[in-house]
Amino acid sequence: MRRLSLKLSIFSLLLVISQSSKSNEKFKIDGKVLELDESNFDSAISSFDFIFVDFYAPWCGHCKRLSPELDAAAPVLAELKDPIVIAKVNADKYTRLASKYDVDGYPTLKVFMHGVPVDYYGPRKADLLVRYLKKFVAPDVAVLSSDLAIRDFVEAAGTNFPIFIGFYMNETLISTLGKKYKKNAWFSIANGFSEEIMVQYDFDKVPALVSLLPSYNEQSIFYGPFEEKFLEDFIKQNFLPPAVPMSRDTLKILKDDERKIVLTIMEDESDEKSQKLIKFLKAAASANRDLVFGYVGFKQWDDFAETFGVDKHSKFPKMVVWDGDEEYLSVIGLDSLEEEDQGSQISYFIEGYRKGQTIQKRISGPSFMGFINSLIGIRTVYIIVFLVAMLMLIQSIGKEEPLRVGTRDQADEVAGSEAESSEYRPGDKQD
């Protein structure tokens, strides 16, 4: 009996070892995209320090276009010093996993860092995806000791994130903020550099914190006071340029900013008159750091502009102060700007706002978060499908004029997603 028990124990041990061996083979880093399900998901997450997961649906158009990009990025990310594994989960089939990780649209992308999920809103083209994901495995703060190291750091950082370089700064202080805002920017400390670097980055004394926004060709310098509160305010204010072009991407960044948004609505933000106005907005932003100065062209994003009571026949440019939610303010007597002396008119607008010479209004469309999450959730889709089916049944029985289902905003969103289907945008989902 003892021999039988011993044999069973040995057999069980060999079985466990065999299964463990198979598991290790299954999750080796070979540059291929893993296909995960509810039986192996937790095991895969615990097997790798960094794993990028695409929660997809087989019928989703965005998902189909993303798939070859992931296939192309996977072998490159596998070769990194700290490799990143790419995996996929059919969230439409494995709904329990989808629910656990708050998947409400497709694709939903997350980076699991040592088992902790972080939402991913970056680019989806293979080359940009690689550069963007490198950031997640980089140190919180890079330590640079030469001109060459500084140049290499800036080049490797690319243009997707703001870059902060602390020249002879307190390493502990910048490390604290670097860790806190790692998802938002690149951080570094430079302890060795020449006068040539000082000229290149236009600072004349140390310590100094230089902020770079490569994608906007903007730069700012902070000379103190080097206390955590002031330093953190400077960092948060420089995630975006002084005058912010409004888009879904910038709204995602601004959702954590408590400042009011001075919003200028133009007819076409790319024309020459608007470019001159943007320069005035930048100057106003530098003098009013407690406010965010944003702008949008009606031609570029009419759905967003229309929520502030304008249409194609309105007098542009129009200025309002938006709380980022449901309310906005118009300054009495300065609803729109004339072409002459716009710099002074902007100053009068800010003065009128600060004095309370305003009229409060409500936006007519989605709230701040509504624009950020301008997609229809899974539950909403089920409801709409059910209603459409019922209406079709009524139509076939009564031969009556069909009713319209949903709101104008929903229809616009669906149409908008179809129109944009040829191009990926950070945060895009298709339910």
C-alpha cells in the first residue's frame, strides 16, 4: 500500500513538473503574439515583467487593422533589453476577463507592468508603438553625464511625450515627480554638460529644469523655487504647449488639470489669420498660468465647437471660459473678437472674466468626459440592437413610417467612427 502511495506521489510530482515545463515553453519570448484566454491569462501575466494586451473582438474593424501592426511590433519589442511581450484576448468570447479589466469597447489596450495594468492610449502603427512602449520599461529618471548622453536621450525619447531635463537639480526631488508622472513624460538629470548645451537649450544658470515639447516645437525653462509644489505645477503645465490645440488626445491630458480652459473657437485654425491669433493666445497663456488657453477650428472639429453655441454662420473667432464639464462662461460684450488689435481684446476678455462680468451657459452636447470617451459602450449597443429589432417588427406589421432610434449625438459618433476608420487615433475603440 505504501509502495502504491509512493508511486502515486512520484507520478503526481512528475506530472506537475511536466506541466510546469510545458507552461514555460508556452510562454517563452519568441517575438510572436500570444493568444490568451481565461485558462492561461493569469499565468502569462505573472510570467513576464512587461506584457502588452490587446482585448479585441473578431468582428471589430479597428481590431482587424491593429492586428498586423502588433505582429510587426512583437519581434522588435522582444529584442529589447527589458523585453515587452504582446498578447491578445478575444474579449467578445471571454467576457469574464473583459469584465474584470473594465473592457467596454474594442480594442481596449493595456500594459501590465509587473502584473499591474495601465491603460494604453498611444499610437498603433508598429514603429510608433515600439517607441511608445519603450517608455514603460525605461527608468523613471535617466542620469546623464555628458553632452552625447543628453543628445542620445532626447533622440531616443522621440516626439510623443514631453521631455524634462534637470540640469544640476536635486535628484531626489526630480525622481519623486518622475516616478509619479512616468506615464506622461520623459525625465532626466544632467550632471555633466558643456556651455554648448547651455546655449542649445537657452538657459544661463543652474539649477534649471528645461521642458521640451518636440511635437509642438515648444520649450520652457524653470529656475525655481525648487520646492515640490512649484516644480510639480511647472511640470503639469508643460505637458501641453501654452496654446493647446483641442483634440481628443489633449482632452485626455486636460481631464486631470483643474484649471479653467479659455477656449477660442476659430473658423479654420490652419489659416493665416488664425495663426496670428494663436501667437496672441500663447502670450496670454504665459501671463496667466492659472488658466489653460485652448483653441479649435470649426472646420477641424465642428461637433465639439457646436456644443458652445456656434455654427458655420457664427461670427468667428469666439471666446468662452469652459469648466471642462457642463458649464461655460461668456464675457459680456466680448463674445467674439474683431480682427484689429486682438491682443488687447484677449486681455480685456481675461479681465472681464476675472471681474465676474460673465453669463453662465450650459454646453449643448457631451461633457468633457463625453468627448474623451466618444464611443458607444457594449451595453448601449445591445439596447440599440434590441430597439432596432423591435422597430423593424413594428414597421413590418403596421407599414408605418419607421421611428428613429438614439440621439443625434450617437448618430454623429457612429458616422464619425466610420469616417475615421481609415486612420488610427490614440484611444479609438469600435464596439
